Amino acid sequence: MSYLEYTVQHTPTGLRKVLYLNWPLTILLCAVASVGFLMLYSVAGGSFSPWAEPQMKRFGMGLALMLFVAMVPIWFWRNMAVVAYLGSLALLLLVELIGSVGMGAQRWIDLGFMRLQPSELTKITLVMLLAAYYDWLPMSKVSRPLWVLAPVLMILLPVAMVLRQPDLGTSILLLAAGGVMMFIAGVHWAYFAVVIAAVVALITAVFQSRGTDWQMLADYQFRRIDTFLDPSSDPLGAGYHITQSKIALGSGGWTGRGFMQGTQSRLNFLPEKHTDFIFTTLAEEFGFIGGVSLLGLYVLILVFCISTALANKDRFSSLMTLGMAATFFLFFAVNMSMVMGLAPVVGVPLPLVSYGGSAMLVLMIGFGLVQSAHVHKPR
């Protein structure tokens, strides 16, 4: 069913829309954010400053944005998909021209009251655009080469711009989320098999080129790979982050050291303890049980998103909701894999828990779109 076929008189109007919000999903989002406030309070040594208080204000702003987006009909957001995508590309270009630099990367636009990271916004606009594209495209054309090429270009353009910043983690997330969107839209599996085979061949060629005349990576890049495979080879240098992270994870045991008793974070052994590595603080203070509990909350959010997508007869709403769920999954899966040493450290925040403004607000806007699809689904 296309959004054009809506019988809009069957969708709620006015304040009645509030009754049709996915309230269990809203409560779960508040619960995960509360875990973040608690951990930011702990890593600051029992103080709401400098991290917990601003994070609470941002979440309040994000909640208001989510409700606003949810109240606007989903067919409006469908019509805005191209504009939103082009706007995010313009912001990425603006970063290239006047972006502020931090930690060796040029990723932000300084708005005065906060620094906006446009690449975070692109994660949402790309999902919107791909959902609108496959809603418009007849199913009989989804796997034809010409119609496969168009979404590939839509994905690669922002990926190339984000790579220039450089931001490898966000580039990988954009690429993966775009691939997932194409897969669930029904693109034939043979395209994905070719891509996977090409990636495997490329990785093999990179390793075989080491020490030869046609070496494909610089020596320092090979050293980073060595450190990822064996962090103990350089524990005070490139392997410091992941070594300290593993110590914190292991010292938590089953039940943890207790709230505000994590020595790795309180003694500043843990790097980026309030942002990318905040999960290790949680695991040290609340142990395996605390880590699994947070993971359970994330999985419940996914379950609610997937169930609402499957129950929705509108193709755009269904694809967009599944795309947002996939983006959310990639966020926490990559972060948790990274801090456990199962994936390279690529600088991806833990959703709704890590300290940060752009990621938090953009995620809440994304969940606002999911709520709008739920509220305005044909009944």
C-alpha cells in the first residue's frame, strides 16, 4: 500500500494522536536515557556537572522533538525525504568549508549553544530517502541494475563526504544501514553476494600486499591492524584504550563493584569514559548483570520497532521504521563490540547513554518518525 492510498479519515486527529503513541517504546527510551544519566553522574564523581545535567536537558529537548515529529502526519515526512537528504548533504559541505576541528577531525558546525554534527543527521535522512524511493518504485523494478544503481549512489555520496572529515565509524554505519535498507526493500541477494565477495577479496589482497612492492596500506595502518588483533603488543600506546576497557569489563564480575565504585573510571584509567567507553563503566560498576540488562532494554526497543513495522500496511512507514531500527541496532552493536575488543575502535557512541548532543537529538527525531508512522498508520 502506498501513502497515496491512505484513507486519512481513519487516522486519529488533534490531541487524540497522543493516545495512539507507542507508549511502551517511549517508556523504554526514557529508561535507557536514565541509565545514561546515572552513569554520567557516577563518572563525574557523584556530581550532575559537567555531564549529567546537560545530558538531561538534551534528552528533554529530544523528547519534545520526538513528540512534535510524531504529531505530524507520516505522509508529510515522506514528501520531505528528498529535501531532508539534500539539506544534510549541504550541511556536510558546510562542515568542509567552515567546520570546527576537534581531536584531529573536522566534523562539527559551531552553533554557539552546541556543536552540530551533520553526519549524525545524515543517518536519519538517508533512511527516509531510501524508504521514499522504494515506496515510489514498483516491486518489479527493485532488482533491475539501473534502479539498484540509484540508491547505491544515494548511499555512497554522503559516505564519501563523511570519510573526508575523517569519520570512519559513521561512514561504516551509513554504508551498513543503506545496505540493510536495500535488502529489506527486496533487492536480489546476488548483489549482496557480489559485494561481500569483493570485500573479502580486497581484505585478502591488503594482507598479502604487506612487505611487497605493491603494499596497499602504509606501515602505520598495518600497525593499527596489529594492535586490534593483539592489543597487548602496545599496551601503553595504540592498545591503551582497549586494554583498559577490558580490565574494567573483567573487574566488574557478575554483579559489579557497586555504584560509583568503579576504580578504572574514578582513577581516570578509562579513556573517553563519558562518551564512547561509558559501557565499560557500567559493566565495572554493575557487572555482567548490569550490562545484560541494558542490552535487554535495547533489544526490547528493537522488538517494538519491528512489531510496529510489520503491523503497518504502508510501505514507506514500514521500510522507514525497519531502517531506523537497523540504524539503532548498528549503533549499540558496534559500540559494544568496540569496547569489548571484538571490533576496531572507530568512535561510535552508545545510543542514549553516551554524553553528546547531536547523536541524542538525531536519534530522538528518528524515533519521532517511528512514532508518526505508528500514530498515522491506516486503521
